[in-house]
Amino acid sequence: MPEPWLIVPLTFVNDKYVNTQGNAKLKPQFATKFEIGLQYDLNNANGSVSLFVNDVKNDIWQIQNLSGNYTVYQFCNIKKHLTKGIEFDNKLNFTRFISTNLNSSIYLNTLKGELDKVSLESKNTAWNCNLSIDFKLSKSMKAQLFNSYSSKYAIPQGYFKPQYYSNLSIDKSFL
């Protein structure tokens, strides 16, 4: 069932540049999901590999429309949203002070729908990868370098561009 504020057929003024509009015609979404995988555990490494399928009927998406000097966000049902792919997750302990975690997935993403009699269709193969390197600096201090990449992927109105980011964090426990 859609959230109540998604189906209220009113326009909410977020600020002078953005409005959000509910859609009383939204239908409940229904998802069928399947996943099968294998796990392994070796001396200094462990991980998993999984195959997955997510099939969502009437998936609810937020669609952006430009109207004059402001943007209107509307909600609509995407008739079919099918994602299928493979996922990997691996952790390796190099020493008791340094470990890495690498997870990645590659998937086929298919979207089919309509908004105001305009066809919204996208299909592409996409992938993402996350790598974290953990350093134990002392009994009470850790550092982590985290890197993430997502390839170009399909959305109802086109594609998101590839994205990369990196983060360095330090954790100090005072207790």
C-alpha cells in the first residue's frame, strides 16, 4: 500500500524551486524476490556469491518534471521493474591489524511504465563495487578507507551517471 502522503492529490510547496505532488491513482506495489547463494570460510578469508531476481509490479517511483522556474516531483507506478544479477562479498584478513572487504554486483535492470500517457522505459546492465580497508591502529583506535563506485544505471526517465566516492574515517574509543 502506498504511503498516505504519496496518494494525497495535492501539491506540496517544498521551497520556491521545488514542489511535490501526490497521485491518488497509485496502486500498491507487489514484489517477488528470489536469491540463492554459496558461502565460504577459509583461514584468513570468507565470503559469498549469490544470484538474485527482484520482480516488482507497480513499483512506485518519484518522477521529475520541469515547470517554468521550478521542479515538480510526482509519484507514479512503473508497470514492471525487473532486476536480476549476481553479487559477491569477500573479506580478507591480511594481518590482525589490516583487513579488506570487497563487495560487488552486476545486474540487468529493466523498467517499463507510463506517466501521463508518456512511455517510460529503460534497460541496461549496471554494476557497483565497494572496497573498504580497515586498519587497527591500537586497542582503542581504528581507521577505515572506504571506496564506492556505481556504473551508469537505468531510471524511468533515463539514466544516472556513474558515481565514485571515497571516505577516510578514524574511530577512537574513550571507554
